[in-house]
Amino acid sequence: MSDITVFHNPRCGTSRNVLALIRHAGLEPRVVEYLKTPPTRDEIRALAAATGQPLRALLREKEAAFTELGLADPALGDDALLDAIAQHPVLLNRPLVVTPLGTALCRPSEAVLALLPVGPLPPFTKEDGELIHDNGHRRSLVR
């Protein structure tokens, strides 16, 4: 197992493609099916901070709970958003990937390539048949 973690939803095609891309690189990540094992409030806060994005950027706006809970309201602070995600883990967008090169929400799935500590990789075919070519560009090591 590598020092890569994927917060994964097996029902999500993008999440499945990210997991397959990581394995295509010869790496076996720790897979957290976050709907079965939700991260804590502190873990969610830390993931958002590690991405360099506001917590709101990790919300899945397409979920019914997003609308039902009025989460589009910009006046809602992080505590309210964390409460919502804790109650409805499906609101956490996916796949979130943590590697030694950083943390990111990997949408589209090829965004994970910048986080992989190997490469460049041979071409990869996504579930929908789209061919992904790795340009070999990687983030610098995060310290």
C-alpha cells in the first residue's frame, strides 16, 4: 500500500476512474468509502485546508440535500457546512485524493495525475472510452 488515500464513492464514475488511474500507475491507495466511513468534522476541515480551497468548494451541489438544507446561502459559515456534511456525507464531493504531492478534489479524473509520485504513465482509457494521455507534469513535493 502506498501513502495515497482516496475518499471514494464506488457508485461515482469519476471516483472509479481516479482509483483506476492510481492503480494504472502501479500504486495501491488506501480507499476510504466515505459514505460507509465518513470523515470527522476535523478531518473534513483539514482536507479542505490541504486543498487550499474553501470548505464550500468541497460541497456536492447536485445532491438533493444541498438544496433542501439551503446550502447555497453564502451567509452559512464553515460550522454550518460541516454540520451538514456530518449529517449527510453524500454532500462531500469526490474523489478527494491525498498524496505526498498534495491534496485535491480530482474532477475531472485526470486531475489526479498531477498528484501521483510516478510518471509519466502510458495512455489510460476511462470507463466512457475517453483516452487520457499523461503529460508527466507533477506538483512539487509538499513539505
